[in-house]
Amino acid sequence: MLTALEKAEILVEALPYIKKFSGKTIVIKYGGHAMINSRLKQAVMTDLVLMKYVGINPVVVHGGGPAITGMLQKLGIESRFVNGLRVTDASTMEVVEMVLGKLNKEIVALLNRLGGRGVGLSGKDANLIIAAKKLGKDRQDMGFVGQVAQVNPQLIETVVKEGYIPVIAPVGSGPAGESYNINADTVAGAVATALQADKLIILTDVEGILADRSDQTSLLSTIKVEEIPALIERGIIQGGMIPKVECCVNAIKGGVTTTHILDGRVPHAILLEVFTDKGIGTMVVGDK
Amino acid sequence: MLTALEKAEILVEALPYIKKFSGKTIVIKYGGHAMINSRLKQAVMTDLVLMKYVGINPVVVHGGGPAITGMLQKLGIESRFVNGLRVTDASTMEVVEMVLGKLNKEIVALLNRLGGRGVGLSGKDANLIIAAKKLGKDRQDMGFVGQVAQVNPQLIETVVKEGYIPVIAPVGSGPAGESYNINADTVAGAVATALQADKLIILTDVEGILADRSDQTSLLSTIKVEEIPALIERGIIQGGMIPKVECCVNAIKGGVTTTHILDGRVPHAILLEVFTDKGIGTMVVGDK
Amino acid sequence: MLTALEKAEILVEALPYIKKFSGKTIVIKYGGHAMINSRLKQAVMTDLVLMKYVGINPVVVHGGGPAITGMLQKLGIESRFVNGLRVTDASTMEVVEMVLGKLNKEIVALLNRLGGRGVGLSGKDANLIIAAKKLGKDRQDMGFVGQVAQVNPQLIETVVKEGYIPVIAPVGSGPAGESYNINADTVAGAVATALQADKLIILTDVEGILADRSDQTSLLSTIKVEEIPALIERGIIQGGMIPKVECCVNAIKGGVTTTHILDGRVPHAILLEVFTDKGIGTMVVGDK
Amino acid sequence: MLTALEKAEILVEALPYIKKFSGKTIVIKYGGHAMINSRLKQAVMTDLVLMKYVGINPVVVHGGGPAITGMLQKLGIESRFVNGLRVTDASTMEVVEMVLGKLNKEIVALLNRLGGRGVGLSGKDANLIIAAKKLGKDRQDMGFVGQVAQVNPQLIETVVKEGYIPVIAPVGSGPAGESYNINADTVAGAVATALQADKLIILTDVEGILADRSDQTSLLSTIKVEEIPALIERGIIQGGMIPKVECCVNAIKGGVTTTHILDGRVPHAILLEVFTDKGIGTMVVGDK
Amino acid sequence: MLTALEKAEILVEALPYIKKFSGKTIVIKYGGHAMINSRLKQAVMTDLVLMKYVGINPVVVHGGGPAITGMLQKLGIESRFVNGLRVTDASTMEVVEMVLGKLNKEIVALLNRLGGRGVGLSGKDANLIIAAKKLGKDRQDMGFVGQVAQVNPQLIETVVKEGYIPVIAPVGSGPAGESYNINADTVAGAVATALQADKLIILTDVEGILADRSDQTSLLSTIKVEEIPALIERGIIQGGMIPKVECCVNAIKGGVTTTHILDGRVPHAILLEVFTDKGIGTMVVGDK
Amino acid sequence: MLTALEKAEILVEALPYIKKFSGKTIVIKYGGHAMINSRLKQAVMTDLVLMKYVGINPVVVHGGGPAITGMLQKLGIESRFVNGLRVTDASTMEVVEMVLGKLNKEIVALLNRLGGRGVGLSGKDANLIIAAKKLGKDRQDMGFVGQVAQVNPQLIETVVKEGYIPVIAPVGSGPAGESYNINADTVAGAVATALQADKLIILTDVEGILADRSDQTSLLSTIKVEEIPALIERGIIQGGMIPKVECCVNAIKGGVTTTHILDGRVPHAILLEVFTDKGIGTMVVGDK
């Protein structure tokens, strides 16, 4: 057991990090295990509330994950697939939006219970995220799958300034007010860029980028934007990691200072990244 | 066809009403037919956007209506009834919240398309509406049916001041962050009181309160709070109208200037009420 | 007779225009018949108050017209003419200033009675309009006839921001504080430029610019700055219309978005121009 | 000739007075000789500008004096008298307003030339002074002679806060927007009360109140409100001085700290009153 | 050695305390060993900077201690004693002020080096602390020994609001601007009252108030104001502790929420008090 | 003896100067005789308070002068000299800081007594002045003699905006928080540049720069930056005047409008410079 004094000294160790990020904006893509496991959930929410109280401005973008599939099944909605990718038709989109809405308010309630003041938003609120239709690889119609056309960050800025933690569902608003489902990593990156955030943190279910996938100790703790093409070519960055890394690259190019792909299965991964020297996961930074 | 000049003169006729309500807050309970019929929907939303542009601050509280029942059916969730009233168990509440969330963002999208800037909120956002459990008439457990324990209007005030139209789903936040389904009329009344609104407008599917229910020309256009007990006793106010009138009475007692039970089946009913001399439906006012 | 609903729909038709000009500044040169006929006067003032209430910022510059001549006659002040133009000597200038001052406060009182909050100013207040002597065509001394040397718009901006409608008499302040009589169209154009107004509207006593002066249906509804020299050469723009068009051109070149020469004999001409699709009179726009 | 040092020491002597009135409002009724003699005019205006620059807020209310009579004569308007008092009919009122308007802007121009920033207003601007009809002693109709019904000081406060010196003509706005001629002393007193001014200064053409009217050294330098009835009874305060003293009494009762009846024939009388120990003229103060 | 995760969990444990004191003001009397021992010094300063960064507003009042005696000796200034108490004559006061000034800036420099932004003030700055002469027990003249007559907290509030940590030397300003030496505990209590602080913390060189002075485990962790007279009578509070407890009582009566007598010899005593459940030393609270 | 009117006219003469410097910042280096002679002291402080009240923002930087030497002697601290210059070792620096701190608060107390609100600061407060070590001419170690590395003027700006007069002791903060003694003229120049002051005034004990040192009537009242090298070469500027002139040149190059070397032995020298036409001492201006 630690003495009170030892605990105080650990608080003191956090001071340089608190100073460093004081008043800064950090956008967190929240998803995966960290959104399912209730202990992890609690830990992430605590990290966000703690950050807010010590003067940092967290902004959350969340995914929907297995809950969407579950609800589609319950409702007996079958999905059409094109080239192996699910097409988001109108009734699927309706379910996506309902499930995301419910998850969104659950996150808000958790933040509130921990003493934060969460505000749940979707990209449709105040036209926060204007979406455009996104076609499949061979330009097939994927239905209501969207991409970010524009971010209007004023509403986020207003609620952040008033002391709230914004929690954003990745639904965009199409030209006629119709809803589009957008990849949550992409939304997080676009929001981080629009806010000129200091950090973009993407929570995943892997350790980060491993030099040797069979060796969990081979984590690449920092990679530069210019090294990425070679890493993709060599297969070190591959599969679902490629779009995540691309989000990071776009954010860096858009003015975000550092971006991180963290292991959301580690409790308090965000706190560890922000408040300690270690750094966990892989940081993607600009070349300079 | 009207000439341009005749149209201009009609605009001019609205001036006294615009002046009267300039800078005032009007809370609208939106539900019933006006939420289903697409032409009525469009008309309500236009009224709200127009009000906002001419300097009035509308705040919307919406219901869920048939969409909830439809979704419960699709999901095969059967309801338990106590004394004829549906018990809101956990899975029902989940559906309620999902459907309300989707309707909420639909309203927002419609406002946005018409040039307004809607922001969809639930009572859980920033603990806007703190709920307490509401028991049945014989103190039975009705599950997640709630009543308003407290309204924290700061978030609404912030978004109104920044030029947004807040749209609120009637979900309250319980002591442990759990969701409660609250009657939307009640929420509208409580929000109007918390904001010290100038007007509370409840859209219904009837003409208002009729002196003789079989005679649609017998509309009582104004009733005073003190007259209400007698009207209930005489059966002129009865059934579902009783709680609506009670919401009005509570709002009046809480400081709202006037309250209105309007026929939402009439297009632009809100505009007619606010911008013309006629007044439609029944106005409930204080005794003085 | 229109039903209340038809009236509501006409209000709704105005919404796109209200949105378009929300928060914008519109400078109106007020003169001619619209300043004499009491029904027209009332209509112009109503238009201004309505604009202010729906979030547009009107700024009025008025002329003096026949009232000045009337007072000069009553006082038996005879005018000296140089090349057919009246010389403004000291006693004439005194009368000009007195009559303009009285008209100015009359306009203010009308605005106030209609629920606006007018503030009457002359170019001497807070050195709003610094004047320089204007010589005649052959450089003759025309007395206290002035031109605009500089506009100091801070006082106008202050009163506009506080919700007032500024009403400006076209008197400028010379180097020693002496008064100069400046053409009201010129003052309106200079004020519109200084405020970077969205619109300059000049009320006249003609339909606008006619392609064929004998044919009132030959109105040129839009002319571009680059077309003007040819129109003058062909005699289509001529006489007193030439300086008015020049004011428009200067305002356009100074950053005003659109300028309009309207027929002030039409009731609600301003409202028709601003709130309907028709557009009336002639609009002068930049080439792009 | 004074040395520079001696001059510096005189500046230093003013410091306690500058401190005392820093940020305070002083309302000055400007009229009489001080408005006719050009050297006195210049001195008064300099005093006002100097006060403004050293952090005091002067507000000017001016009279019209002989200029009105002159113009009525020039225009051949004959006045009807009731019990020896001139009736202000419509054409007389028109002249009053014109002449006051011209004097108003002359004062503004003088202030501007001395480096102040004057703004000329009448009681009609923004309904600054709401007037009611004032009947004669025997309740005769005196035409457009008014009394102050209400002062709306917001416009004055706005321009004072923005660094301007407001100059107010004593014209009030009647129920239908018609103009009323109000005694300038009365207006000054009402404005001082509405602004909760620190001082009301009335410039007159006498030394102040003399204990013995034949002895100019018998000046009463301070009189208390409670002493006034006896002084009137004894004939020490009499004639035109009575209403001036009543203005002072009303202002004191309304919350103005001190009121002064000064000899406007003394150059820099205002400065001497405000910045020196002497005090000149008669000060009327509350009983406490 | 702790893992990063264990450290994160300790940070998380501090969250409830950070929330509790967010935006609150805490006045710390800094003196004794904590001002001499360099490791303790560093710990106190770190605690202050950490508090500031997590949104709490510390205000420091420091003593002078042995440094003053040292400098008096070096300068060969001998002290006169009255009833055993040192009289502060003019030359002694000069030394007091010089030494306090130097210590004051040393504290500021330490805060700055740790990333805070300290501002060193004495009670003479902006007349922060108006002093009155304090006589000895038998009303002897003690020279420039003062008591607090008035605190003008505006300057402190200004610097706190701008993000600085004010550090105040206990010198008061007498009627003629002369300096008075005031007991630092007294100044801290008066400042806490003037700021309506949430906490007053007095750092001492003892464990707190012990029920049995020979038993360090007999610490009274909380005492109520009403219990104090009995504790003094029983000799449990005695000697130099009596005036410290009186400062606490005065602060409590003046509106400060809680007051603390802490053992400044414990590193991070302030942090332990504010951020942990233990509480250390003795807390003096109101009776309610 | 002057009449009250003559005094008023002298106040009026100051108006153009008050206007000219209204809202401007003037940095005054205070030292020499003006800091020793009590009548001169009083005069300087009065000048500062008067300037503040009439809307000018004085900022004071003071020296330490003979008081430091006196205290070093009293403490028996002997100084080591290198090439004739005193080395500031640690114990000397301690004395410097103590004496400067005491003088600083004395100035503040004087300002306060005269009705100003002084705030005493050193360069260590909020890291106002970051110092770097300054080596001797032959790069010898001079101990804690510093030069200005950076000025952080935010704290000065904050206190000026809130109505205080900042009084700054010329102590800079080194990399580890250690104190450096910096020449007060240099600090004044650097502060004036950082604040983009309108004027820098250096009070000295000479008349200014004399063309012929034996002839006190040969004062050069204005010299241009470009003329200075020649004046140095010709020996007209020499000795201790050279660094003072260099401070002026640096300030001019850094954006200060005018700089002045004044004779502090003349009472009210600052007031004479700022408020009269004469100008006293030597003004150093840019070439344009």
C-alpha cells in the first residue's frame, strides 16, 4: 500500500503534462473493446472527466460497433453486400442512427455520473458534419455511406467553451438533410483538423503498429508521415490499420500536432498517453 | 393572385406581433398529426425558423408517438400492463430512447434544411432534465416512467443565445444516469417554467377546448386558471385534455405569461397564434 | 378577403429574403414624393421598422426637397445663380440646415411611433461627414455647397449595434466646423461605402432607367457598371439620373454589393425590393 | 508672465478636483449670454471638452433664447398671448424646432473643433424625452408647450460610454410623435435625475441668489432645500429664479448630489465651479 | 516500483477532490520550516502550481521568520523590548520590509521556475492592506506593529483572474503611507475573509492540536468553533497556538468554509490536505 | 496672486496636450536627485498621478542609487572591482534586491497617498523581465550583472488596464530563477519598447545634452538618431550620457515615438515636458 505522501508525489509527477496540455483540445475516437467492457468504459470516461477538470478540452467521437449488427439482426434486416462491403440502405441507416443515438446518450450519462457535463451531438446538429455520398471502390452505390464534405465546428467550440464535453455520433447531414453513416475514425480526424486540435487519439483493439506482427514487443512507438508509404509497402501497416493511419496523416497535414493509435484494451490508455512519459501505442507525427 | 404590394401589406400587418415577441422565448410541444403529416411537419418547421429569424426564440420539445409502438412491434417486445397502463421496462425504454433520438435528429435536419440551425438534445445532455421515478395511480412500479425532478436550463440558454433552435427529446436522467421516459407535455411545461418563457404552445389533434364537444364552433378561446376546476367537474375538460391543461396551469403558476392548446392539424397553427390577432385554439391564462 | 392561413403563407414566402439579409446593412436614400405624400411616408417608415425587427440594419439618408425652397421664400431670401445653379450663401445654408433638422426629427418621430427607435443625426455629429468645398463646373465659388471628404462611421455603427435606426441629414462639417450642403444621394453612397453596406437603395420619382423613355414597360431591371458609359452616350441615362447612377457606381466600386434606383411613388417599394423576387426599379451591379 | 513651473503647479492644484469627479456625470443647462457672446461660447465649450478628456462626463441641455424670437419675426409669425404668456401654436413650434436644431448642431460643431466629439440630439431621438401637454396657470391651452413625462436615458448613456458629449435640444415627443417645447432648465433637471448625475449646473445671467439684490457681494453661496420656502416668502428668491430653484430641488430629491446656479457671464464658470475651491454662484444642496 | 497503470489510478483517485475545489480560492499562510528547508520549499511551491493548473486558485501570504533576526544582527540593530515583546522602531521596520521583500520575490521565482506565474505583492500595493497601529497588552507603544484595518482585495482578484498566483508580504499601509509589520497569520485570515475563500491553510511546525501534548497520536483532527474556549481553558490549545486558532475562528465567522492548521514539516502537506481523504493536521470548522 | 479665472485659463492651455496623449503609454525612468530630494519626489509622484487621472498611462522604472551603497557599507560588504567596475556577487545582489524592494514600495506608498493606485513589481514577477548574464568589457565575469533578454509585458498591461500605476524595480530573472541587477535606464527602454509606448522619459541630474558643456544655455533640445554618432565623436555626448542615449536610440528603433533625457532636478519636469510647449531637456527622435 502506498502512503499518502507517495500518492502526492505521483500527482506531482503529472504536473509537467498538465501544464503542457493546459487549454489544448484533444479529440478522441472512442470505439472497440473500450466501448463494450464496462470497466474499460468507466476508465475512459474517468480519463475524459479528469482531463476536463485539469483544464484540457476533450472532444469525443464514438463508433457504433456490434450494437448496430445486433439491432439489425433483431429487426430481421438483411444487408446487401457489394464486393464484400455492406450497403447501407434506408432501413439500415435508420437503425444505424437509432443505435448511435442511444450509445451517444449512454456515454453522456456516464460522463455526467462521474461529474463531467457531457453533451451528445450528431453531425446533423447545426450541420456540424456535412456529408457527401461515398462510392465503393469500383464506384458502386453503397447507399447512405458518406464521407466528410465539411465540418462546421462552431457548435463544438461553443459547448467546449461553456465547460461541456461534446460527444459526437458519426452521422453526417446530406444535401437534402438525409443521414449518412461515416466512418468514425474519419469523423474524428476531420473534427480534430477543424478544431486545430493538439492531439488526435484513436482507440483500437491492437497494441499499435508492430514491426513484427508476431512479436508484441516490436511496437513502433513513433512513425513519421514520410515513413508510412514504405511501411505499407512492406506490409507492416496493413488491413484495417491503413485507413486509421490515413486519418492520422490527414489530421497531421491539416494542422493537428500529434496523432496516436492506442490500445483501448489497456485501462486508462488515454491518461497514460497524455499524463506520462511512456507513451503507449504508436504516435504518428509530421516529418519535421 | 395577390399583387406584390398586397403581399407587402400582409408582411406589414405582422409587424405589431413581431415587435411584441421580439427577444421572447416560446416553448412548443410538438407532437400528434403535426409530426406525422409531411406537409404539416414542413409548416411547423417553417414557422419555427421564421420566428427565429425575426428575433423570437423558439424551443421545441417533441413526443414520440406511433413510431415507438411501431418499433416495439417490429422487435417483438410485448408490453406488460398495470391497471391498463403500459409498464416501461428496460428493453422498452431502450426502444423509446432510440426512436426519440432518431425523431429528434429528423426534426433538426428539417430545421437545418429550411435555413435554421437546430440542435437536438435529450434531457440527459448536461443533465438538462433530472428525472424521478413516477409510480402508477396505486403506487405500482411502472418501470422507467419518470417525472421531472429538476430542469438545468443553462445548456438551452447557451445554444439559444448562440442562435440555435434547441429540440429536446423527453428523456430524463435518473440518479444513476439511467433513462426515464417522461410525458412530453410535462417536459415542455417544466422547460417553459425553467426558461421563464413568454408562451407555452401545446400542439394537439383537437380544436382546443369545446364548450359543447359535439359543436366545433363552441371553442373556448380563453380560459382562466380559476375556471378550470369547474370545467373539469362539468366534464368540459376531460380525458387526455386534463393533464395538458394541468401542464398549462403549472407553467402559468411558474411564471409563463400565456399558454396555448392549439390544433396542430391546422397548417401554420403556431404562426397564426403568434402573428395574427385571431388566436386559434384555447389560451389558458392566469387570473389577473 | 384572405384567410389567416393565406396570410401566414405569405409571411412564409418572405423567409428566404429575411434569411438572406439577416444582419446586413442597407442604406436608403429617402427623398422625393415618398417624403411628401403622407401615405407613402408611412409606408416607407413601416418598411424600415419591419426590416429592423427582422434583423436587418437600415440606415437612412434623407433629402430636403421643396421644404427648403418654401422656407427660403417665406424668409424672402433670394438666391444668386451661377450658370443656372443656385449658390448656397451663408443665410441660405442656415435655412437649409434648419429645414433639414426639422425634417430629420419628423422622420425620427414617425419611426418611433411605429415602434422603431430612430436617432436623427447630421454629418456634423461626431464629425460623421467631413465636407470639402465643391466648386461649380467652371470652378466658380458656389458658397457652402460641399462634397464628401471623409466619412467617420463609428457613431452610426454604435447606434446600429444598440438597436437604433440612424437617420442622417446631408450636412457636412467643414474644416472650421462650418456647415456644407451636400447632395443626399452622394452622402448615401458614401455612407454605404463607409459601412460596407450590402445594399444602397435610392428612392426616386421615376420607374427606374427605361430603355425607351416613352415606354414605361421598357424598364432595365439590371445594368452592369461596364454598360453605363454606353447607356449615357446613347442618352438612355441622362439628366438628373446621371449623378444618381454615378453614386451607385462609386458605391459598387467601394464594396457595396448591389445598388438600386427605385420608384419611391410605389408604396412599400423598399419592402418589395428586399422581400420579394420581383425586384422593382433598376439594379446597378458590378461586372462580375 | 508665469513661468512654466508656475503653470505646472496650477495644473497640480486641479488634481484633487479631477480625482473627485473622475467618472462622474455632470449635466449642464447651457443658455443665456454664454450662448450668445462668442468668447463665452468658446470658453464653455473648452470647459466641456477639458472635462471629458480628464475623465468626467458632461451632458449638455441647451436653450434657444433670442434666436427663436428673431426667426419668428423674420417669418412674420405673430404670437397669441394668454395671461401674458406666449402660446406655442403649430407654426411657432415648427420654428422653435428648426432654430433649436440649428443651434444644437452649432454647439456640436464647436465641441468638435476643440477636439471633443459632440453628438446633437433632441428629445425625439429614441424617445429620449416623452412630453405631456402643459396647461397654463388657469388651465388654458398653451398649444405645444410641454412638460417632461418620462426620460429614457439609454441613448445618452450609450453615447457617453462611447466617448461622445451629448448635446440635447429641449424638444419632447408627444403621444402621437408631435413635438413639444419644454423649458430647458426643466429638461436639464429631468435628465440629471434620470442619469443620477453627480452635479446639475444651470448657467444663468445673474451672479446667483443674492441676500440683498442691490448688493452683488451678498451672494448666498450655499442654500439648503429646507431653507427655500422661507427665501421665496421673503422675496429673496423671486421671479424667473423660482422655477430654476425648483428644478434644482427636484433634481436633489431625485438623487442628484449637488446643483448649481452659476453666472454664465463669467468666462470658464463651469471650470471654476468644478475645478477650484471657490465655487461660484449659488449651490443648492439637500438638507443632510 | 509502480506501473504506469497504478500511477494513472492514483491520478484518478484525485478527481473527486479536483472537482470539489474547482474554481475555489485557498489562502495559504506559508512560514516556519517549510520556508527554510529547501526540499520542503520545493514541495510547497509544486503543490501551489499544481493546484493552479487543475483549476484551484491559491493565494499565498508568507512570514519572514529567522531571516529578519539575522539581518538585524548583521546591521547591529538592537531591539528594545516592552514586557518581553520586541518594539518595531523605524530602522527595524526598514529591515523587516527589506527582508520580506527579498523573500517575497524568492517565492515568486520558485513558482515561476516550476511553471507557475507568481506575482509578489505587499499590503502597500494598491493599498491592499490598510493597517492601524497595534498597541501592546498594556497599551504600550510597540512602534510599527500593526493590525489589519481593511483589506482591498481587487488587485488580488485581478491577478488571480488573469492566471497568476499572488504572493503577499504581511506589510500594511498606514494612514500616511508608512509601513506596519503585521502578523502573517492575521493577514492570511483577513485576506481569506476578504476573498471569501473556501479554505484557509496555516502551515506550522507542529502536528496540529494534540489532545495530549506528549502523545503525537492524540491529534484532534477536527475541532468546532464552539469547543475552542473549553480547549483553551483546559490548556490543550495554548501559547502560540492560541492566536493561530483565533485567526481560524475569525475567518470562519467571516465566511471562510474551513480552516486548517497543518504540519508544514510534512512534504506536500497542502496537497495531502486538499487532494486526499486523510486530512492532516487540525481542521477548525463552524458549529453547524 | 492669480485669480481663479487666470488659473482656469492655464488649465485650458493644457487641453491640447491632454488630448494628444490621451490613452497613450509613457515610460518614466525615475532616479537621481528626483528620488532623494523629498520635494522633488513629491512633485514627480504628483505628475504621475495627474497623468493617470487625465487618461495617460504612466509606467515607472526606478533605480536604487546611493541607498544601495549605504546598505552595503552598513553590512560591511566590500566590493570587488574589475577594470574599475563593481562586481555584483551573491551577497551584493541580495542587498541590491532588498534595497530596491524597499524603495519600490516607498514609491508605491507615495503614489497611493496622492490618490493614485500604485503596484510595485520587480522583473521577477510573472517573469516580467528575463535576464541574461552581462559580461564586462573584456568579457570578465561581473557576477549578477544582467542584461534584458526578454520582456513579458502582459502583467504590466493587466495592471495598467485596471487603473493601476506599475512601478518596476530593475531586477531580472535568470534561467534558474536567480536575480540579476540590470541598469534601470536599459530596463526602462526595454519596457517602453515592449509596451510600444508613446514616450520614454529618462530623468537625470543634468540639463540634457549641451552643445558646450560649460554653457548651460547651449542645450540641444532635439537630436536625431542619425546625428548621434557625430555627437559622440565630437565629445558632446560622452561618459554616462552615452548609454542613456543608446537606450533612447534602441527605444526609437523598437517603435517608441519620442524619447527624452530630462533634468530631474527641475520640479515637475515630467509635467512640463508632457503638458507644455516648451519641452525641457533633450528629445531624441527618429530621423524621419
